[in-house]
Amino acid sequence: MHFRYGLAHALEDVSLTVAPGEVTSLLGMNGAGKTTLLNILSGLLKPASGQVLLDGAPAPKGAAARVRAGVVQAPEGRQVFAPLTVRENLEMGAYLRLRAGQRAAVAEDLEHMLALFPALRERLGQEAGKLSGGEQQMLAMARALMARPRYLLLDEPSLGLSPKMAAEIFKVVRGLPASGCGVLLVEQNALGALAVSSRGYILTNGRIRFSGAPADIACDPLLREAFLGPDQGAKP
């Protein structure tokens, strides 16, 4: 897959696989092309060449069609609907399902999200813009999960969070494959990402430079120093 911004190459010959029921990490420095790749996978951008395959066939075109097919993105920076309440944000995540008349199933899923993210329960009627950063991240993830994704694209979910809140987010991510959901996790917190992943890719300057098991990344001296820090040698 290739993508350009004007004449500048953002992605070159990129290929990766996200399996159902598995967390896959995509690591790389700022500007490596990670968010661009997520936006292509979610249908927000169109590649210059190459294609996105879903179950071995070309994925439908456009973001709305991708959501219908089960590919859902939780964007960087949370991007909650600030004037809307927590409940309304969650219902927006299930918008297509509500239009299809699945109100009972949506109500069940909303209750499940409140069990998964208990801090949101007491804030159901509160405006999303007044939540803390950690609570907004919980809401952004819960909103995405309300679409019942088959594949969830997470863009920097721990960004700007306290270590305790980041640990809570990673705990939820670790549990998602149990429901059959495949996760592509973009993270600057490489240790946290690898600890919950089955495999990882490293993207630099728009190219995949390495792919393998988290332990392989953690044990490679050059990769460890570049992405985990020179003193991080433990397996995730």
C-alpha cells in the first residue's frame, strides 16, 4: 500500500495483518505514518495504490461503509462530542444499529460499557466536554465499542494519561480479543502496547521495518534502544 500527501510519500509498500481475536501493535515515532495508515484502514483516506482487504475481499469504500462492515476507529485526541452527554455519545457510537431498530441490543451494550468503564456510569447525564482526560478516553473507546466492531483501530489511547489511568486502558484492550474483536493499537507507550499484544509492527518513515512477536522486539538490542529505551530488556 502507498499513500502520498502531494509529492511527499507518507506510506511506501506497507503491508500488515490484523487477525480476529488478537491485539496487534503498530509502533513508530511521530510522523512515521501510523495515523495515516489507520485513516486508510477506516476509510477516511484512499491509498494511492494497494487496497484494504477484509476477510480476503476488498473492503467497502468509505468510512460509513467500513463501520457497517465492522471496522471502527477510536481517533487520537478522543474527539468526543463535547456538548453531548455521555449517554448521547455512547448512543452515537451505535447510530447505525439504532437506525436499524436494534434498541434492545444497544441498551444491553450500553450497560456492558458501563460495567467495563464504571467511571462513566455516574456521569451519564454529564456533558462529555466536562470529563477528565482519562474519562474522555474511556468514553471514546466505549463509543467505538458500541458499534460492535469486528476490528477496532485505537490511535494513542494512553496519550496524556496518568500511569494509573493508562494501565486501566491497557487492561481493557487486553480483554477485547476474548470477544473475538481484532485490535490494531497505535501507541507511543511501546512497553504498554507490547504487553497486551500478540505481535507488533514497527513503522519508520512510512515503511514497515520490522514485524514479529513482542518478545522479539523487546529482545532486539537496536529495537529496544530505539523504541523501549536502552534499559528496557524485560519481556512484555
